[in-house]
Amino acid sequence: MPFVYWRKMSKRDPIFTPELVKVLKIFIFSSLALVLVLSFFNGYRANNSGEDRTFRVTDSKWLYFQNVRSIHYDREIRQDASMTLFRHRNRLETDTLPSLDLVIILNPVKDDAYIYFELKNGEWPIQIRTTSSVIVETIDFGNGNNLDHFNLFKKIAPLIEQNAQFELILGEELYPLWAEEKEKDVLKTVSEDYFRLLDITN
């Protein structure tokens, strides 16, 4: 008798009533819509980890540089620092005149990429005089850490694209810097490769 009674009750009071089904549909579609909206803002999430992601490189950018772009560079592996230095093969090399080369440094341990201004045949600090149109500016630079080199690079990069003229000041001496067309092409290439590594639109 109780079994028969339960079956009768279950037929009269189904669990998924039309009203409950309607509520569930609203809840499910609302949740999906919220997830979709939030996915558009995924790149704007706050970084609460305390980790500096300024120089972070994604796996796809890393593989593209290693497999496609790195053939244009001489590489130097620094085992002590777990880093690899990439110098463009077409850079101007001299044993006497001061030069300033852009070097891309990859750190596979941290998945980071740095840019470094390598000074040869000279000593820090230096000044870089830039002439673009009618604007002449002098930038002081005394070497520094990764962020210092990156900030200098961000100042120089737009001027490279504008085909500005550069001069290197060491003490009282003035030297032409990146004056030949070949050197400018190297600068633009290294600049583009580094921005691509960091997924930054120049």
C-alpha cells in the first residue's frame, strides 16, 4: 500500500515542474552569458600575484622567435646566468670606434625576454643625441638594470621608425651612431623582433 501511494504522489508532484525548468533555463543561460562577457575582459584582470610580467613571453612567441627569427642572430649561451644572448648577425662590428648594439636576452627559466644596450670600446655613462625633423634631444644613460634598458629602448624605438639621426657622446667626444642604412635596418629588425616577443604593438 505505501509503495502504491508513493507512485501516485510522484505522478501528481513531478520534480521538474514547468516553473522549475523555466528557472533553471534562466539560470544556465545567465551563467553562460556572464562567462562569455567576462572572457572578453580576461586580458584586463588585475595581477595580484606580485609577479612582474613586464618581460613575460608566451610559449607561441617564444617558439616563433626560436624557430623562425633566431636564424638572423648570433647566439651566446650564458650558463652561469641561465640566459641566451642574441646579437644580430648584420650588426656593424669595429675594434676601435665606440658602438652601441641592441641585444635580445632570453631567460628560459623565467620565460622572460630583455633588451640590452651593449656598449663596446667605451665606458658608461653615455649620452645619445637624437635629431628628428627639427627636434634635437639628448638622452643620458648610465647603464642600469633590465627596466632601465627597456625604458631607454622605448624612447629610442619610435625615433628608429622615424629614421632619426643618432650620435653617441662619450665624455667630450662625439661619434656617429647607427649612421649607415645597414645599421638602421638591423635596429628596426631587432626592435620588431623584441616587440613581437613581448606581444607589444609598436
